[in-house]
Amino acid sequence: ADEPPVVELDNAEIVYDRTFLAVQGVSMSADRGDIVALLGPNGAGKSTILKMISGIGRSERGEVTRGSVYYEGDEVTNAKTNEMVDRNVTHILEGRRVFEDLTVEENLRCGLYRGGRRIRYSKSDYDIAFEYFPKLEELLDVEAGYCSGGEQQMLVIARALIHRPNLLLLDEPSLGLAPKLVVDIYETLREINREEDITMIIADQNAKETLEVADYGYVLENGQVELHDPADVLMDREEIKEFYLGTSSEE
Ligand code: ADP
Ligand code: MG
């Protein structure tokens, strides 16, 4: 009962180009087994926060100027991406980064490697991918570049699952997908979260669908947390209805 949150940010701040404060005094946490939604408009700092956790691009941008990031109770504020990967943190970047010239099968196979080392060895390693995305099994020999946006999104999630993450960070998984597909992807993520006990932090501008499946939500603006609450509470707040759910809340 006293286990630390999977992720905790304490007054975290990021400066880009030595001057631009992209993340300001952000404190947040993700408890084991939760889906946490990071919401807010373009430029709010969502992707930057995910990168602070996974360490991706850390050396290319400013340092964390203040505050700390913890993973499973250990400070990882300046940890390298490799270390986080070794600790089963998997970050799905924005934009469905598949290898377009490789087949779906070859893309999935990449999920079997960590830092150049193969981590798993049998055909059954793909079972977890096909369990949640049976469609991929039919597409195994198709070049990923020919797959639809929805199929590519399934592929990047499936590839991440093969890594057997403890913490999965997802950046804009619904961007550019048809509404029906967004619902499908989110329902599948919820199922994965429950069945596989994978903690998730999902950055998405799509507040409605994300909050439907999230346990807790943070709304960011200009690098700061504007609102945070359990997802069901957040969904009912006027500010959210007005600015993020738009007319869809009146359906
Ligand atoms: P979001 O994911 O919410 O759209 P980001 O975290 O990508 O927001 O960006 C937050 C702010 O930081 C934005 O104003 C963005 O332009 C800026 N930013 C992001 N990456 C960099 C970078 N590598 N160098 C300078 N500024 C950046
Ligand atoms: Mg972003």
C-alpha cells in the first residue's frame, strides 16, 4: 500500500534554448496501474513532460533547471534513455514512427531489441501484439508504409507491447485518426492497461476520448498545470466542457 507512484514529478522545469521555460513548476504523479491523461493545447508542454520521464533528447535541449523526476521511487531526473528503457519505460513518440520500407513483421521484430540486444527469442513473443491487434497478423508481410494511419498506430503500440513495458508513455496516439478509430484505440489501450498491468501516461489534445479511459487527468497550459482531478471529475468541470470538449459535450 505504501509503494511509491510509478512516476512523480516534483516542481519540474525545463528550459529550451537557455531562455524558454517550456515546463514550469509541474508536479504530478502516476500511480501503479493508472492511465493518466496529459491534456492541453498544442505547445502546452505535454511532449516535453513525456521526454523528461523517458530521457529522450535530454542532451539536445536545456537541462532540468529545477525540480525532480522519480521513477518507482528512484530519482531519474538526469537518467539516460538507456537506463529508462532497461527499467521497462517505453515511449511511443508522436507521429507513428514506423519503418515504412520494412514489413509489419519486421517492424514488430524491432520491439524485440533493446539497445541492440535481443531480449526475447520465440515466435510467441508476438502473441501479445496479436492478442490486442489481431488485424496485424493479416498484415505481417505488408510494408508499413502502405498501412493506414490506424494500422500504423496499432503497429507502434504493438511494437511497444513486445517490450513488455512497466510504464508506457504515449504521445498523441489519436492524432489524425477517424473518430471511430480513436474510440477503438482508446478502448484497446484500456484493455491492455487492465489485463497487462501497464501504467500509462497519454498526452493528447483529444480530451474527451482520453478522459473516457483515464483514471486521472492533468490539463496543461503554457507549461503549467492548470487543472488536475480524477478523470470523471475533470470531465464534468465547466472549464473542460467549454474549452476542450466543445460541442461534443452537448451531444
Ligand atoms: P505539446 O506537446 O503540448 O504540444 P511541447 O512539449 O512539444 O508541447 O512544446 C512545449 C513548448 O516548447 C512549445 O512552445 C514548443 O514550441 C517548445 N519546444 C518544444 N521542443 C523544443 C525544442 N527542441 N527547442 C525549443 N523549443 C521547443
Ligand atoms: Mg506534443
